[in-house]
Amino acid sequence: MSLSDPHPGRRKALGLLALAPALAACGFTPVYAPGSTASTLRGRVEVAPPETASAYLLVEELEDRLGRAATPAYRLGFVLRTDQQGQAITASSEITRYSIVGRVAYELRPIGSDNVLASGKVRNFTGYSATGSTVETLAAERDATARLMSILADQIAAQLYATADLGT
């Protein structure tokens, strides 16, 4: 076979096909497969009620990923903490860019039980510019907070899907 293979995509496809038996042998199953953790959690997780505006955005994002529970079997409790940090400071000591750092500690429990099925911590950040008018800066801060809650919800959902021991 020459270095100038006219079908490089074919080699990748054959390589991936060769991996399939190895993945099946190690117990790999798709996260959204029937009977998987994701399908078991979908629409069955009650997220703790929000206590702040940021927590409200996080709950919305979590319900979007996990499904809003009509008849919940599990409860997701969380503690959210956000901090703002000045990132770009001018010579006249004005802050022109901020980062919002978010941290969430969470626990998934069956309704009516203290047994912890999954727990963890996630952390991430977003930034926004503070160089415009007051209204523009407030809008940028609000948008950055919404982006951060979306990122944190993605991380929580991914960890739940990968680690929750639901006995499925």
C-alpha cells in the first residue's frame, strides 16, 4: 500500500469496524440505548427547586437534558456557587472583561431514600466584556450566566449518564 492512498476514509472505516468486537467485549453500550442509564433517567428525575436566578437557569437546562418528571423516581439535589472575577484591567484600573466561575455539587437519590446513586462536582467558566454601556454590560453578564448554566448542566447530565448506579 502506498503513502498516497486514494481512499483514506476507507482505512478509517475499516479501523472503526475492527474496534466493534473489542468494544462489545468490554461491556460498552451506547448511553441512549434502551435500558441504559440515560433512558432510565429520562423524565424521571425531579430537580431540586431553584433558590436563585442562576439556579433557575440551571434547573431549566437540567430539565431540558433529563426531561421534566411527571412521576419522579429520583431527586437531583445540588448546591450552586458562582463567582465573578475581573480578567482585563486597564491602566486606569477599570475592569473591561469578567469571568463568571460556576461550581455545582450534586447528588442523585431515589425519592424517599437517603441512598446516594450518584454524586459529583462540576466546574466551568464563561466570560463577558464590560466595555459597553451599563445596559450592554448587564445583558452580556446575563448571557454569560445563561451560557455557564448550560455548560454545567451538560457536565452534570454526562456524569449522571456515565456513573449513576441505577441497577439497570
